[in-house]
Amino acid sequence: MPTVQGLMSDVSELTGQISFPELVKSTTGLDVVRLDLNTELDKSLNEEIVKSARNFIAYTTRTHQRYEGGRINDVGKRIEEAFVEELKKSVLTPTLLSKSGYPDIMIKDQSGRVTYLESKAISKDWDSQFRSFYYTNGNKIKSSARHLLIAWNIVEEKEKYWRVVGWKLCDLYSLNQMDIKLEFNSNNKALYAGDLLIASS
């Protein structure tokens, strides 16, 4: 049976930092493609996403749209769904991916190229050390593609009602520092039955 020291030694190489393109390549075998704004196709893709983001902000401002949620993730999901509807008004073809985990949205441009878009709601200071981006196994990634992230700056106007006040669009190709957090865990079936159980109501 392996010792804790042996297990930790085995995973020690994983506890450093890895770039996002390296992480995707190692878990899926697929490439993260840089968004090259010097090419017409990528320039057009960027312009369509930016135009949709601007139109989305203009709509929420004009209609005084607020998003309800006690948890930031709940608010972010509602914004994500609404933004996909805005993207559908562009020349792009967005698909809201089912299941949780990265990425949230798949976009096909007019040439049929795939771009993955992650949508995040941010209520903290943009410069904070708060962890808001997570990657698990890449099961939803089916092709080499551009990987972008759009972050929505949200403000709580009153309890559980949030307003979108801004956004930032990032190219994850340049994300060079992904931290790895390892943990040991167990489940309910293993914990609350058999020899472990000594009393119950």
C-alpha cells in the first residue's frame, strides 16, 4: 500500500504552475489557438463578440434589467444565458453547452471555425487574488480552437439583485499561470455506514 509520502511524491510535479494551452493539450490532445487580430477571420470574430457585448450592456441599461441570485454563480448563469441570445443576433452561431464545467459556450463563425467562450460574473476587485476560473477535465472540448473568456462586472444594487456595469474579453492562450490544487476526499456512502458508524438518530 502506498504511503502518504509516496503519494505526495508522485504528484509533486503537478503542484506547480502550468500554462492554459499546455493544460488543454495534456488533458484533451487538442490545441489552444491564439486569437490573431492581424487576420481577417479573427478580427471579424473579435468584432462580433465585442459588438454583442456592447449591445448587451446597452440593453440592460436601457431596460433596467437586473439579474437575481443569492450566489454569484447563479447570477453568472443567468447573464450567460442572456448573452447567448444576444450573440444569436450576430453572424456567429453560439451554442450554450450543457453540463457544468469549462467551457460555457461554443461559437462557430461564418467559416465554421470553433471558438470556446467562458462567461464569468465578477463582483470582486479585478486585482484581487480571488480564484474565479476553474478547469477540470476538458470533456466538453471537442476540437482545437480559440479559447476566450468574457467577464461581466456586476454590482449588487439591492439584496440579491445585480446590475451589469461592464465587461472584459480575454484570450486564454496567454494564460501562463494555472495553479493546481490537490485534495484527498471521501463520499457519504463510505463515511456514514459500516465500521465508521458508531451512533445515529
